[in-house]
Amino acid sequence: MRNSILSTIESMGVRVRLHQGKLQVRELQPGAKLRAWPEIIRYSNELKTELAQSANRLPYIDKHKNLVIPFNSPEKYHWWAGGQSISETLMELRVPKNIWSRYSALPYPL
């Protein structure tokens, strides 16, 4: 399987996210943004597409306050197949206490 453009660019020491249709780049290592910038510019449309598609597959809390883990989400969220626990996913989502208590017997961490 070929590496995604996003993972290739992030391996250069930057974190890329999509916010209101624009790429935001955060440097994780000194000088990384400068080194990665030509690739970010070259592949900006592909990065936007990849980020938008991955955002649609991530777990979320729906309007009825249910935890939704899409089947096509990254395997790390598939608790039923050995992925991370529901509690770990809830921590990533930074859910409020009332939602946390619906899904986890652990003490509220946030």
C-alpha cells in the first residue's frame, strides 16, 4: 500500500490539518516547516482532499449524544477488533462528563 501524501509530509516533522477549507501547518521539529513547504504547496489540493475525507471517517458524538464510530474509520478506533478502548476514543473527543459516564465506568479524566 502506498503512503498517503499526508503521512509522507507529516513524516517531515509537521502536523497538517484542514480548517475552514484552508491548510494549517504546525511545526513539530525546528526547520521542518521550511523543509516541507515545497511539498505542501505542490500537493495542497491532494492534502485538502485527504484531510476532508479522513475527517468524515473519524468518531464523533451525534446530535442525540451517541458515540458514533464509522466502520470505515481508522482501525485504531475499532475497539471490537482490538483497537483502542472506547474510553481512549472518548478522551480524544474530549467529551463532557454526562457523555463519558454513558460509555465508561472509569472516572471522568477531563
